Amino acid sequence: MNNCGRGSFFAGPLLLFTLAHLGHHLLTALPVPLLPMIRSDFALDYTRSGIVVSAFYLSYGLGQLPAGWLADRIGRRIVITIGISGVAVAGILVGLSQAYVLMVLFLIVMGAAGGGYHPAAPPLISALVEPKYRGRALGLHMIGGSISYFLAPLFAAAIATVWGWRGAFIALALPTFLFGFAFCFVLSRPFTTKAFDSKSDIILGEKRFTPGWVHRLVVFIVLCSINSAVFFSVVSFTPLFLVDHFRIPEEIVPVYISLLYSAGIWAGPLGGYFSDRVGRVPVILTICFSSGPVIYLLNLVPRGIGLIALIFTIGMIIYSRLTVAEAYIVEHTSEKNRSTILGIYFFCNMEGGGVLTPVMGHVIDQLGFYLSFTIAGGALILVTSVCSLWLWKSSD
């Protein structure tokens, strides 16, 4: 086989992609933790504070669609470079912004530029590894993003104490910009280019698509997107839930959220490993069936070790689902359309969460946390049950 062997792949190119994932999210992880400082600087009310976050995440989700399409046509390396260095340029402009409107505009630009990374990276990783190791490779790649969401707020907080929130954006943007171009340079080296171009044996070795594969792919994306949207809406209100329900001090709440994101360091590789061994569909259905009860248990778990374990479990579900979903989509789409379909998948995830979050807030206002989380958990069990009718008997 002409592609990289297992040992050389896991020691070389995968490390590069993991670092790229880390670099990409160094800036995308900043709007929420730096929001209190931004609010104070511009004297914002809650509505305009919410626009700061929405401006970035909505454009980030929308950017997945054109970026995925472009990656299949102008090259994934170019789109990844834009997804890293383009984010850095916009991040510098955010840091230099002295007016609220300009800052929001550059956050929109940052989100649009960042939309290219996720649709483009998984197909390149998959092209460099044998299919039987694909889930593990994508899971290890997930570690980079998890580390960023865990560490970037800590770095930003430390920098902001000296140079303010603007200094945090600029300081983290400079190394990100340089790494984006370094990443592109390494991928253009002859040995790497040869590895990408010598993947025909992998593609030919994959299964032939049966007449019902499109329907199963659509059902799979719908299942994962709904699961992601519901979890995003629940996680968005978890800090308030911890304060209001468990009476946890506000300054301690970020520790719980960091714990949630740290789960990706373990969950991504584990989800990929098990999906390589037992199949993508059984693993994704197990993850999705467990999602409903986990959300409901937020109502019942006591403060202490039980709550910590449940928060960690939520992170495990989020990141293991992402890994298995990427592997499934790569294997059930043609080479020329993989980034396009991945772009649609990530668009549905992000925009679905963005739309559902204010709905969840309204339901919590009307019914309280207990009934809201109960409804969310029950909805996930129902959706998973319906989707499993199409997916359970399908082959991976």
C-alpha cells in the first residue's frame, strides 16, 4: 500500500494535524470566556453582549457550507491554511478594534474564515491512514481541539490581566498565523504530497455504495445534528444551572466547564477506537441512546463526585460522537464530495445549536430546569429510536 504505514502516520502527519486543530481553535475558543471583559469595555447590555457571541458562531456555522464546497474544488490544503491563518488575521483585527461595530464585523469575518478547517481536515487525514485505523486517527486529531478549548481561556485570562482582552486576541493570533503558513508549507513538501496523491488503493478498497446509502447518510446526519444541537443548548445553560440549582460560586463554575472540554482528550480516541473495532453505527447509536438519560440525570445527581462525573460524561458524549460521525461521513461519501458533505454536517450542528439555544432558554423560563432537561432527554431518546430503524441494520 502506498499510503503511510500505521507507525509513520501516527508519529508524523497526525501530530501535524493535531497541532493544526489546536492552532485553529486557539482563537475560536476566546469569544465566550472574554465576553465579561468585552462587555465592560464597551458598556454593553445583555442583548448586545449576546450579539458578540452570536456574530461569531453563526458566521462560523454558515462558513462551513461554502468552505466545504471550495475544499473539494480548489484544494483542501488551501482551505485549511485560510481556516488557520485567516482566523488569525481576523483575530488581530478584533484585537485592534476600538469600536463595538467593527469588533462584531471582524468576529463575523473570523467565523467565516474558520469555517474551512473542519470540512477539509478529515478527508486529508483519512487519505493518509488505512481504513481500519481511520476512527482512531480522527479521534487523536480531536485531541488538538479539546486542548485548545481547555487551555485557551486560561492563557487568554493570564494575558488579559496584563494587556487586556485585545492583547489576548493579538497575542494568540500571531503564533496561529505563523503556524497556518508553516502547516501549508509542510503539506506541500514532496513526501506529503505523494502520500495524499497515492490513495487510490484506499478509495478502491472501500465499499460500493448501495441504493439506500443516501437515505442512511441523511438519517445519520440528522441524528447526529439533533443530538449536537440539544447538547449545545443544554451546555450553554449549564453554567447558570450550576449556580442556580447547585449554588456553586460563579468563580468555580469555569472549572466545571473546563472539565467538560477536557473529556475530549480521552473521548475522541476512545470513540474512534471502538468504532474501528465494532462499527460506526453500533457506537453512534450507543452514544445517542445514552444522551437522553445523561441530560435527565442532571436533575437528580447530587453535588460532588456524582456531578463531576456527569459533567465529564457529557464531554465524553460530545467528543466521541464527533469522531465517529466524521469517520462515518468520510466512508459514506465519494472522494470528490467529502468536504462538501462534511461542510453540510458541521453547518447543521452549529446552526442547529444556535437556533435551539434561545428556544431552550424560553422553555427554562416557562417550565424550569427540571422539566426542560426532561423534555430534552426524552426528545433525544425518541429521535434516536426513530433513526435507529434506518441505521441499525445498515452495514458500516
